[in-house]
Amino acid sequence: MKKYNKIILAGGNGYLGTVLANFYKHEANQVIILSRKPAVSNGNIKTVVWDGQNEGDWTEVLDNADMLINLCGKNVNCRYTEKNKKEIIASRVVPTALLGEVIGKLANPPKLWINVTSATIYRHAEDCAQDEYSGQIGSGFSVDVCKQWEQTFFNTVTPATRKIALRMGIVLGAGDGVFPRLHNLVKFGLGGKQGNGKQYVSWIHESDVAGITQILLEHNELEGVINCTAPQAIQNSDLMLSIRKSCNSLIGLPAPGWLLEIGALLIGTETELILKSRWVTPKRLLDAGYTFKYVAAPQAVDEIISNK
């Protein structure tokens, strides 16, 4: 007998949604993905179409759910033009407000609602780690996005649903996301430090993301803001070194800041995604007794490389 009845993944047709769906298909009777595109059911994983903007038949699937995880949001790997800025904000705020409105009307709403936000809300930090209690909020567009996002989330009125804003670090895994891109740089001899290499990377292994959502579901006392990062952040230069070692690559050409600026312009992204120092620690998860499968980045990198 499975532990849960129903897990809902809003915007769950991407990389992280796939990780969570594959984890919960063994734990729940139903895993339902809310997506703008239809898909064929895969065992107990079912896709229900929604547009993320309007109520419809999809609202019925939220009834009696054990957990809703909202993963909606346009990829920030783009230039911050005014058009892209508006789309980035709307793709997060609008579905969040809609879900809150629907949940507030349900007789049997989800027991837990996790909104996956971002650890980039904290300031550029090279001096000390930022936790949920004493961490300092940063400034700039990406921080403004997170602030509006979380404000919308916590302003929703859902008295029967516990809410957690899960401030996610950079997810490392073989399937997609950041790691395959870093791995490719190493394979082509370009896996040196980026910028001065001193900026911290707050990361989390994909399997720990799934495990953390489960401990949050089991611990009814946990709510509010929770950081979802491994306990040990790593500097960019050391992360790239660990990938090179795992790949037995001796050469790793560095990418100075001026070169990154040119490259970012050419490929249509922002250097902030690479150069901001995100040193975040998951104090509330550690206090709750969560045991991380991957504490140190080199251990996670070795596992990912060996399974590719």
C-alpha cells in the first residue's frame, strides 16, 4: 500500500518535475502533472492540461491532494529585456495567485502547498552563509522577482493548507539543468574557473530535492520559508575542479569576467547567473533532522558522472 493518495506537480513537465514525478510514482497512488501541453499517461503519472491563468476542469484534481508542488516559471537563462522581465514575473506570479484562489475555494484542499522559489533572493555573499533567520535579502531584478513571487504566495488565503516557500539552490543531476552544461565545458577543455572563481555556488542534488519535499510533507510543524541547498556550498573554482577530476580532464581554461560578458551577450543570457555568489545554508532542514544524501559537491559530481 502506498503512503500517499495524490501528489500534484503544477508546471511539472520540466527537468525537476520529472525527477519528482519519478520519485513519487512509487510513493503515491496518483501523480498528476498540470501542464500546458497534453501528454500520454505513464502508469500512475497523469498529465492534466491547464493554462496557468484561468480556472477550469483541472481544479478538480486538487481536491484531497496530499501535496501540491508549484514549479511554474519561465527560464531565467535569457537577457533581461523589458519583455523578458515581464514574462519572467508573470510566469511565476500569475499561476501562484491562481492556485491560491482555487485552493481557497476547495472543501478538501491540498494538505501542503510547496512553492519552489529561489535561493538567489539572498545578497551576493562571500563573507558568510545566509540562513532563513539571519540571511540578508539582496537587490536587483532577480531578487525583485523572488520577492514578488513569495509575497504573492504568502498573501493567498488558504487556512486549511500549510504553505512552504522552498528557496531552491542550483539543482545538480544528469538529466538536465545546469550540470550537463558545466560537464560539456569540461569535455571541451573550457572547464576552468569562471570570473575570479571565488563566488559560492549553493547547490542541491536532485535526489535530495525529492527527499526534502517528502520530509516537509511528513513534518506538519514546518511552514514558511525553507532553504533547499546542500549544507556545504562550494566556490566556483572548486566546483569546476571537481568536475574536471571526475572526468579525468587535465585542461580547464578559465573564463574571465570580460569574456563572460561577451559570451553572455552572444548566447542571450546574463552573467549574474554565473558570477553572483550564492552562499546559502539549510538551517531549518538540518534542525528538522533531514539527513542529506549528498553533503559535499565532489561526492555529488562523482555520482552524476558515474551514472551518465
